[in-house]
Amino acid sequence: MLWESSRMMLQEHVRSLNDSSVDSVRVKEPQLDEQEREQINETIHIAMKFNQLLIFTIWIDGFFEEVTCAVHYINQINKQMYVVVKPTE
């Protein structure tokens, strides 16, 4: 019973447990169909025309993040979108 209260774990074990718990929460990258892409495209162009803020939900390495921004310019050749991000409150 002396050892019961003094259990210890190696750093490698703790790290692997933390990594496995993070991996269990990850989400696969969502795939958009053509209709969803067109709808998003239309929404972005309307927001650009009227200088409105948009809330983008971005998938990054298995997790979703929300970004509030205004679309400044779209480079269709390089498939890049330039935005002005709203500062966090």
C-alpha cells in the first residue's frame, strides 16, 4: 500500500497519452461539392460588393477555427483570397 499513492509516469508516456487524446478529437477535412462552392463564391462576391464582414470557419489540421474578416481581393489565378481580419475583442 505504500506505493499506491506515489504512482509516477515517464514524460514519454504522458506525451503519448496527450497526443492520443488530441488525435481522438480531430475531424477529417470536409469536402465541398460544386453547389456548395458556388454558394460560398456568391456570398463572398456580395460581401465584397457591399464591404460586409464575413465569418469563415476554417479547417486547420483537424480542427475548426472561426475568423471574422472582410474580403479585400481574390486572385483567381493563384486561388488566393486577401482579407482584412477583424481584431479580436
